[in-house]
Amino acid sequence: MLLLATFLSVRFGETPRLDARLPVAMALPDVLGGWTGENVWFCRNPACGARHVGAGDRQVCDRCGHALGALSAAERKILPQDTVIVRKEYRNVSDKRINVAIVLSGKERSSIHPPQWCLSGQGYSIKAQHVLPIRLADGRNLNVALLDVEPAADAGARNDGLAFAYWFVGGGHETSSRLARVAWMAFGSIFRGVHERWAYVSVMTARERDGEKHIHQLKEFIGCLHPAVVLPR
Ligand SMILES: [Zn+2]
């Protein structure tokens, strides 16, 4: 009866309330395993758009003097105003880099977008997609999506390929599948009457031309990142 009443109230236009519980900590640690992270900011001046990496909360672009923000130019164009993003660039002693971003949805569900949107906006194309299983310290298995990303043909030879891993966290669930996320969100709205907050966690690094060292590094890194950011429900 309660389920039916909830279902009907949703069906007849009552907006589900926004769940106050966050799925992830919206702060990335400064140190993860052998990796040290620094904040990443983007210049909000469309003519500049410079990317800044550095410790602390820098507020002004040192190239043009404009304010800095957490969203890149491409993200500002497509994401709703109430999107919250935290990101850091991590380096190890060999100067290998791993970039992490966590996007938290607000009321607008479109905050969490397919990575294809942003990657193509930045001149990349996706060559292949896999599911990468990761064994967590607590013994559970986490499946993340892993994309093989190449610079688009018209982008010139400016970059090597990327390995781009991501998964979604919300409502006590974790999944690499966008469809599963949409289904869990609908389930929460209809049967629990709440609009659960979902987060999209992405972890990206340069792909090795030969070998799979970058895959092992990603797995190890995500194994450290997971307990540091995913909140118990
Ligand atoms: Zn600037």
C-alpha cells in the first residue's frame, strides 16, 4: 500500500525530495599509495581556457588574470549549474600521471553524462570498451568501465592514447553500466520517493604502447582510491 501510494504520488507530479546523503566524499586525498595529488583548475575565460595544476586553492589565472573554476570549457557548456566536480592530478616518483575527477549530480540528472561527450569535445575518440574487474581491499569485486581512447584523426599527433576508467556510485550501489545507474535512480524515485545523489568517478592515465603496465597501475590506484572516497551506506 505504501509502495503504491509512493508510486502514485510520483506519477502525479510530486517531485521526489533530494536525498541529503552523499555517495562519495567530495574531497580527494593529497596522497594515495605512492601517488601525490594536486588540484586542477580551469580558466573561465573562454579565450584562454588554460588548465592549471597546483597545490592550494588558486583563484586567478596566471596567464590572463580571469577567475578559475573546477569545470573545463567543454563541461561548462553541457553540464547543469548545480554540478559539483572535484579533481586532482596525481604523480608517482617516475612522474607518471593519473587524473581523477568526481562529478556529483544535483537535482539535474544530466550532471552525470557519458564520458563520450567530454572526450569527443576534447578531440578524442573511443576505440574500445571493456569491463575491468578490480579486487578491493575488503575482498569485494568492483567492476569499472575501461575505455581505450585515441586522439581523433583531425587532432594531429599531439598525444598518445589514454586509458579512461569510470564507474557510478549512488543509493548504496556501484556499477560501470549507465543503464543500471538509470534503472537504480528510477527505482529510488518511484519506490523510495527520493532523488538519490549519484557520483561519477573517472580515473585516467596515458596508455603504454606496449604492455599493460598502465592497467596494473590503474587497478592498484583505484584499489587505494575506492576506500578513500566511496562512503559507507
Ligand atoms: Zn586564463
